[in-house]
Amino acid sequence: MLEHVSIPRGPIELAAHLHLPDEAPLRAVVLSTPGSSVKEQIGANYASRLASRGIAALVFDPAHQGQSGGEPRDLEDPYRRGEDISYAIDALSTFPGIDPERIGVLGICAGGGYAVHTARTDHRIKAVGVVVPGNMGTSFRGFQPDGPATALDSMAAARIEETRSGALTRANWLPDTLEDAAAAGMTDLDTTQAITYYRTERGHNQHSTNRRLARGDSLLLGYDAYHLVDQLMTQPLQVILAGRKGNTGSYESGMRLWELAPNPVDLMVIEEAGHYEMYDEPEYVDKAVDRLTDFYTANL
């Protein structure tokens, strides 16, 4: 069963879907989704499968994105993304049949980093699962050809111009088409698979704009999803990785998290899968969710 719910978040509300098992649930998981995605995409693929296995799953659009409130639109603020998770737990704790002492979190791609960062200090989260997790700070710092400090100088100058003109700049997460990617020389397998998922009928959703507000990039450059994990994130941890390494860095990110975490419980590597194949390929998603179900059943 699928319920459309609104999550109060201060002056705005987050649009969410609650995937419920046929029988009254006790355990529940809040999903933290990849950057640029909305609740109908990757999150729904995992949430619906968890519900079919007896675990309630709440997936939401981040503030400033999708059908959730918040201005300016398309802002990717890693700190607000973490706060979104805590607000989602507030709401989930009040739903009938949900035990507030048996709530976990599942983060996918960038959402994995956001979930971990939140779990460090929100210990209402009793178990942490991640699938192909990314640390957005590490990724964004690595994208800067002249280094992150020089990039921040350029971003500061650009924001001054934005403030003077009143016009907000937005950047693409991905090329909008495979043709655009080829013209830019971006022909690697991961980029191709990302575009094939997000920008074609396979995974496209009208509420996913493929745009981010440029002024949020400075926040990402200074972010470290794993800061103090070794000291603060004492919850049980499940890590699921794609075995085919690519340019997303999620394999390396997941292994670093595994080494940092005080309470790592289970590490699964799906050898034949790539990062974006973990989004919706049934063979790989089902393997991941089966393992996650065992993990949450044992730890929630």
C-alpha cells in the first residue's frame, strides 16, 4: 500500500510516499535518495521492495526539490538534506503501527553520505544501510580542475554578480542527452548509464529537473559526510557496493566508510553490477534488498 504524506519542516512541507506492508508494520526505514532524484525514482524501487518484505519505507523529495516546498528551487544543500531525514523521522514516529524505537535509514548514492552524516548525531536512527554510497564533498572537490580553493574563489565572484543582477544560475547535474554528452567528450560507461536512467523514459520523472542551484556548490565543496563517523556513528552498518568500479567513486567511498565505522555489520559487493545498474536493474536491486531486509530485521 502507498500513502501520500506531507512532512512538516518548519515553514514548508516535504512531499513523501509511505510504502506500507500488507500487515501492520513495526520496523520502518527512511530513505535518503541520490542527488537530483525524486521519490518516484530510485527511492521507490527500494522502498516498494522493502514494504513487500514487511518493512515500512518512507521516501521523500528533499526540500527545494521535486514536489517539496522551499525556495530557491533546485538547491542541493548537504546540511539541509541531513535535516530533511530528521524531519522525516519526526513524522514517521507518529504514524500508527510504527515503533519509534525501530526506525532505520537507507541511503543510496549521495543519499548514502547524507544518511551517514545524519545518523552520527541523530541516534533515533537505530540501523544504517547504504547502497553505492557517495561522499558529495569528496566528489565535488575532485571535480575541480584547479583545486577546490580556486573553485571557491570563482564561486564567490559569481555570487557577487548574481546578487547584483538578481539572476540565479543553475547547472546541469548531467548532460540532458547522450548526444550532448558525446559532444562534450563524456563517453564513459557511468555517464552514459546515468543519462540513460535519468534522462530517458527508463527512469525519467517530470519533477526531477536535472538542475542544481550553482550557489549550493560551495556548500558541497566544504562538506565531509564521514566527519567524526569513527567517534559518533555507533549504529549497526550495512554497506552494499557495485563491484564494477567507475568514475562515481562509490566503491572507494563505501570501503572507506566500512573502515571508519565503529559497528560495521555486513559488507556486500555485487561483483557484476555497476553504480547506476544498482538503481533499477531488478536482479541487482532484489539482491540488495534481500540483504537489507535481513539486516534491518536483525537490527531494528
